[in-house]
Amino acid sequence: MSLNRCSKLAVALVVLLAVAAVPAAAVSIGGDAPDSVQSDEQQETTFTVTDPFENYEEWTLQASTDLTDVTWQVVTFDNAGNQIDEATLTGQSVSYDFAASSGAVRAEVTILGTVPSSSAWSWSYEPPQRITYAEFVQAQPGGASTTLETYNTRPYTTASQDARTAISDAEAAISDAEGAGAGVSGAKSDLQDAIEFYNGGNFEQAVSNAEQAESAANSAASSAERTDLIIMGAAALVVLLLIAGGVYWYLQQRDSYDKLG
């Protein structure tokens, strides 16, 4: 076998191995879960399952959530968009079996549930407290499973949202004050207290401390601006005095020259 043929064979083998190494497209799930949800409010979201049989002809979709009083609706469709099957499931954790023999090429999974009360999670300003809005797992016979998607969301109450907004406003005020060259150590201390009260669920006190922090930062910024104006005014006065002195000296020198002449 010639060297040229060996080289071609080697290249072909590399290409074949590279293609074999590329994993097949897997089932995917898409949907727009809300970024934040209010405690005790009902939520509804539809997720779409595409390419359900790229890897397996039979598998089980396992869905779970932290929402309560949950109802799931799974609807499958064929290539023509016709509905094949519809199933209604209840509970925070449910399962639905997919089979390629059904002719399904797409499915819509709708979750309807209620955001749990605030006692069901721990408060955290940063990172924000999160709950699982919906998680989808592909499970195969024998126990193997793969998490397809996990959608998390930030739960809140009216009081917690007011506190979060107040803290955010204070952070912005402190940042602006620092940019103006103001000292903000007191404002930062009030801000840290506000965050600690938030994490402890004491939102009224968190708002109070955050407002104190914002006020202190604004005052510091105003003071820094006044100081800058005073400094600039003093500098301008010095320049004017120097100019005036220079003019006076020039006139004096000229008068002396004229008298000598």
C-alpha cells in the first residue's frame, strides 16, 4: 500500500472517529418560567418537549416542582400537529411514559400550581432565595436518568419585595456617593444591617435601615459636592488674584518705565 493511500486511510479514520464521538441530539425542553413569583399566587406555564426519541424509543419523563396543589397536563402531537394523547396528572412529582410507537414527535407539558407560603423557604437577599418552579428528568428502564432542565424562580411577598427594593435603592445611592468621592462608611453599616434584617425576615426594619443608608449616602454625596464647589471656587479665586496681581505688577512696571522716560 502506498504512503499516499495510507495517509488517506488515516484521515478517513480520524473523520470517522470524530463523527462517532459527536453525541446524538438529545430530547430538549423549552419554556419561559417566571423569574419571580409571589407567595400564595397561582402560576401556570407550558413547556415544550422536542425530539423526544433521538436517544431512546421508550423512556419516562419525571417532572417535579416546589409549587403546591399542582396539576400537570401532558399533550402529545404527531408530525401533522394532530393531538395523539392527553394526560392529567396531580402532585409535586409525576411521571409520563413516552413511546416512539405512539407516533408522537412533540409534547406540551403545562404546570398549574400555587407558590408556597413564605414559611416554606429561607430568606436571602444575595443570592436571592430560590425554589424549583419545574424540573424535568429523562429516566430509562434500569434506573439511569438525566436531568433535562431545571427552572428556578425567586419567591417573594409584598413586604419582602418592598425591603428588596429599598435595599437596592440604598446600594445605588451608596455607589453614586462613592463615585462622587464621598465617605459612606456609615451608610454601608446601615445597609449591612438592612440586609441582615432582610435575611432574618424582618422586612419592616430592613426597609427602615435601608432608607437610613440611602439618606446617609445622599447626604454624604451632597456634602462632597459642596466641598468640591468650595474647592473649585477657592481655586478660581486664587487664579483671579494671581491674574489681578500680575496685571497690577505690569501696570506698575509700565508706569515706572514711563517716568524714567
